[in-house]
Amino acid sequence: MPTGFAMACMLVLGLLSGCDSHHNPDQSSASSSTQPSSPITPPPLSVMAQIGQKLFFDPSLSASGKLSCASCHSPEHAFGPANGLTAQFGGESLDRQGARAVPNLTYSRETPNFTIGIDDDSGTEQRVPPSPVHGNIQAVLGAVPAPNPLKLAKTPTTQAKSANSAPNLSAMIPQGGFFWDGRANTLQGQALGPLLNPLEMANPSPQALIKKIKKLSYVKALAELAGPSAMTNDNLLLSEALFAISRYQTESPSFAAYTSKYDFYLQGKTQLSAAEKHGLDLFNAPDKGNCAACHLDKPSAEGRPPLFTDYQYEALGVPRNMTIKANQNTHYYDLGICGPTRQDDYAKQPTNCGLFKTPSLRNVAMRQTFFHNGIYHNLTDVLHFYVNRDIHPELVYPKLANGHIDKFNDLPQKYQQNIDFTDAPFNRKIGDTAVLNDSEIQDVVAFLKTLNDGYQLPH
């Protein structure tokens, strides 16, 4: 005879089974409880994660009724955009363009809280995921602690970094957080952002979103898990809905598969081609690509696979992207941590202006837009930017009417001192030799393609 707890679970599962289904990569996992288990079969999603899965794919949560989380975070594209648009369109009529490129969500569950602290890119501290916020919407909305502005103003934020070298423990570096500016500390906070963003899913308020949640066919299943007061406590219901989405992202193996060719290479199960291996060597070489200085490619001391990011922030000075409508206003600048989206005390620190988070390179070859403003659309152009920014700026930036190159044209002059001029290859000058030639760039691209999940070992 079923116990009371089992009966409750059966009731929730019964409610879920009546919900509309959407194409997603985890339906097989969600229903695999009836399939024979095997050592490689991932465990089924919890009931809370199954609800989160439905929320993730549900367009009824948007003002247009046509946009779900999965619309911009496609499972078939490493939970990033399926198209090559610089920025995605949203709003009530899907005619409002976002101001930034949409990041991938794969491996985002590993993101630590936003902090400004010592430069520890050893890969240990950064692998501690943030604590979930459960049943507390205020904690979700206000998860980022206020800094001490006077203390931060006295600390250096840029120190030269070199691949495979020890971190500089004297530098105070912004690290962690979600979005390009780190303004959210949890997966729940990250999920809430697009739901309320007028350029995305465009709910005008949390209350408007709660009304939509209450109309969902599977809201009773959520309420069963949240407790008897969920349907009368709006904040609790919203918090639980966001928690459910976070559980889906945390439990589903599709968000962190670790099935790239490079993963199998690290396990000794396959070999890289000559071009891929050469690309890896160039990626690591401090006097060549030096990419690993920020995109860490070694397993942690505990043996955990690399995530190809140190979660730190850099001002790279990428060119202004005039295909973003907001940039057609000459007075508008996207300053990363300094806003306009982020508006807390961190945004008031001039040393943070122009800094954007270093993204993971896992699945990077599945993307069609790169950098925060989506200025580039292939990896070759990205590498040409790194190589040419300081030795051939005429190849990177537009020319003004007076013939001068409009270098660093997407950052006001007063913040250009924040741009990275110390980490190789950004420590070069006009007349220097390029750190990578075209053939070497193609080898680095070949290596980056080994970071795509879904690699099939040869039989």
C-alpha cells in the first residue's frame, strides 16, 4: 500500500502527465523512470525539475505569449541562440531588440556568486556553485551584496595574467555572477531577469508574472510541492517557480554534459588531430594565444573538468556594433558592470566601467555571435580581433572623417584606462609581429571546435 508521501508524489506526477509537452532534450530523462537503468543512464529529473522544465519551454509566461526561455536558449545550440542575430527580439509584439548578445546556459550552474576579491583563478574557489534561494523571493531580487566603495576605489583591478602561471594575489578582481555584468547571483535571479525585461519576455511586474503562473495547467503540481500557502502567497509561488527552473538547469545533464572531444581527450579515450593539438598548444602558450590565462583549460586540483573561464571581468575594447539599435544613440554606451542594466553600488565604481564577464568557451563553436555586443559572427574574426587590436587597429575599428582610427569606439575616453593592455596579446604595439598567423588561427579554431558537447567516440 502506498505511503502518504508516495501518494503525494503520485498525485503530482499525475498532474504533470496531463500538461502539454514541448520538444526538449530531457523528456526522455523525465520519463525514464519506467526504463531499465544502466550505469550511463542519468537519473530521472525530480518532480520539481520536471515542473521547471515545463516552465522553461512555456511561451505563455511572456507578454507576447510566443517567447519562452528556450526561444533564446535553444537546447540544440548549447542553450544559446539558434540564429546569428546580434541580439534577439522580444517585447509584447516581438519587435524590440535586446542590447546584448544572449549567452549560452550550458555550464552556467557552476557560476559562483559575484564578488570582488583576490585574483584566485586556480579553478578551486570558482567551482563552488551559489547556494540556491528557496522560498524567498526577496533573496532572489536582492541577492547581490553592497560593496564598500571607498575600499574598492583603492585597489587595483588589472594585473597581467599569463597562461599556466600562478595568480596575482594582490589584485582585486570582479568575479562570478550571471549575465554579462554579473548582476544576478543565482540561477533563480538569472531566470527572473528575462521574464521582466521589457526587451525580452516583457512582463511589466512580478505581479503580472504571478498571474500567468496561476493560470498554468500545472500550477497545482507546483503548489503541491511548495506547500499549502503557495496559492495564497504570491511571493512564495513565484519563488518556487524560479526555484523549479533552477532545479531543471541543475539536474538536467543536457546543461552540463561534459561530452566534448576535449573531455574524452583528457580522459585518454581519444586523441586530438595534429591541427587540434597544435591549436591547443597555441591556446596555452603565453607568447602566442595566451587564451588559457582567462579560459582555464586544465582540470582542477580535485580532478574536475575545466570550464574554460576564470569567471573574471575584462574590458577588451571590442568595436561598437551599430546593428544594435541602442548604439545608434551616440550618447548611449553599454558599460558592463557600470550599467545601464546593472544599477547597484558596483555600477558606481569607475574602475568597473567597460568590464564584461569572461564567458566559458565550452560549446563556443556552436555560437554565431561573439562578445557582449555580438560584433563578430565567427571564431576566425574573434581571433583576428585579439591579434590585430593593437598592432593593426585599422583592421578592427572604423576610420573617422579626419582619417584617424576610431579606436575603442564603444567606450568613453574616461574609462579607456580600464581596457586590458597588460595580458598578452594585448601588450603589443603598432609595428610588432602578430602573435598568430592565419594558419595558426585556424588551428586554434580547430581546437575550439573540440569543446562542443556530443562527441561520439569512434568504435
